[in-house]
Amino acid sequence: MDFVTLGMFIIDEIHYQPPKEPDFDVMGGGGLYATLGARLFRSPPASSKVGWVVHQGHDFPPKIKDRIRSWNTDCLFVQTPERPTTRAYNRYEAGGYRSFHYSNEKVRINEDSLTAAQLTSKTYHLLCSPDRCIDLVQGISNRRKDLARDPRSDEQVIKALMEDPVFVWEPMPDLCKPSELQKCLDALEYVDVMSPNLDEFCSLLGISIDLDVPSGWDLMRQKCKELLGSVVGGSKIAVVVRLGAKGCYVTQCGRDLHLPAYHEQDTKHRIADPTGGGNTFLGGFCIGFVQSPDANRADRFEEAALYGTVAASFAIEQVGVPVLTHSATGEESWNNVTVKQRLDEYERKVAERNGHALRQ
């Protein structure tokens, strides 16, 4: 297994400013979008190496289940006929601000939700509080140890469990505040990657950063390095700040890297809805990290950011998830573009800006 998310699947109801009509039964949730990011780079049969859990309530729309199945991932459907599927209400206010709240009680996913196959994953995406992050990392690690000791585990499973997985942590937005900083530093010692967006990063540290001026980039670089310098093992950890239209900023292993967004100003008309872009980035990031297992850790983090940026570009071109189609030869396209085509295009763009390719 290459990727597993412990993020949730939810069904969204989205309301806009008049006269645009609302959208109902939209696939959503951090788990869905992270899965999308990984799935983009794993066509069948490798798509079975992308794992997630979906709680299916009594009102689960058949068309949504059919669409999930069409991705051919390792999706565990958990039947919850005694309750409805987790749903959320979204509303876009004037100026583009999106309000959000759950319409019913949510069902969390933890280490006990995962199948034996999902416990062998090379990467895990976590979307949670600092305390829950630590609990999940410890819980997954303990279940992996138990599975390795299980006499029923075959040689292939045991081999997969020998390698330490990579934990990519996306902190909960409402807990990114100075009072939670020490807890975040504690959690950072348990993971390989921490990835807030810029607003969350600034809120956590109680600062303001203006990336339209050079001093803003200097401040972000300084604060990222301070974060890593504050934890044991910081030299092996990456802080990845997601910058929306300005791309992403990666600090790790004594190196830092800024990558532009795929959709910059010249393609802004193609951005329909930014919802899920950050989650999708991290799913792609996880797959990018495992692409070159023999490369050094710093290079793997940078390759991961390339993949994440391309993945995010597909998520924001429509409301919900992109459309998967197949050519006569079976080649996959998402929104009528192959992922390889977009990745190659983006790599050329980055190489032209930097004067060299990131991947040799």
C-alpha cells in the first residue's frame, strides 16, 4: 500500500451568492480530496495501493458509491444503517469567504478502522488536532507491530512493515493558534511532515506575513526554521506551508524551496472552487515522496511538492472532484488532461524559472 488517509468522507451542500443555484450531494471531506491527490498518480492496477475508509449511512446516494468504485481504490465501506452519512453545509459569502459547519454528528476514523492491508502503507495522511495526531501515530505504529508478530502475516506483509511509514500531518484550522503552539511542537516530533496553509501558519505563530514583499518571504523562512529547530529530530522533518495561489513553501533538511502554483494568474479563469485543494496537495505529496525511494530525504520532499502542486491543480477546476475518463486504449484523463502531461508541463515550467530541473 502506498497511501492511506485517516481523513473523513462527507457529503456537502454548497450555497452561493444569488443568482447561482446551490449544489447538493457533492462529494467532499479531507479524506476524499487527499485520496484524489494520491489516486491521480496511481492508475489501475496500482490504484489498489491507495487506501481510505468511507462511512456509508442509510442515505448514501448510489451515484456517489458508483463514482467512488470507479476509481478502483482500496476503499473500505463501513455500513452505518442506524444513522445518516456525515454531511456538511457550506456557504460562500460576498467576497469569497466560505462558512462551514457539520449538519450532523461526524464519525471519526482511527487506527482500528484500518484493514490489515492498509496497515502496511508507506504513507499516512492525518487531519486532526495535535493530541489526536500523537494518538493516531502511536496507534498505527502499535497495530503495525502487532501485525508483524501475527503468525498469519505472510512474508510480503512483514517486509512492508519493516520500513517506517511517513506521517503527513495537516493540523485542524481552528486549533492553529498560539495557545496550541506547544502541543503542535510536541506532535511535530511524531510526524515527518507538518502542513498548514499560510493563514493557519500565521495564526499558530501569532504573526502576519505579506508575501507581496520580500521581507514576507524572509519572515516565513525564519519562522519555518525556528519551528524545526524547536523539536528533537527537526533535521528529518519538513514544514510545508500551502500558499494557495502562490504555491507552496517547503523547509527541511537545511534546505528550503518555493514552488509556484500550477494555476497562476494567466490561468486563473480555470479555478472554479478552491475547496479541497490543500487536501489534494497532500495526497499527491505522499505519492511523490514514495516515487524515488533510493533518493535522499531532502530530494524526496522536493519531488513530493512537485506532485502535490500538480494534484491540487485538478481539484480546484470544478465544484467537487474532477471527471475521470478513458481513451480507447484505456489511458486515463482527468478533466480531459493526463496527469503525466500536466506533471511534465509543470516540471518544465519550474526548471525554466529555477535554471535547473528539480528531478535529475
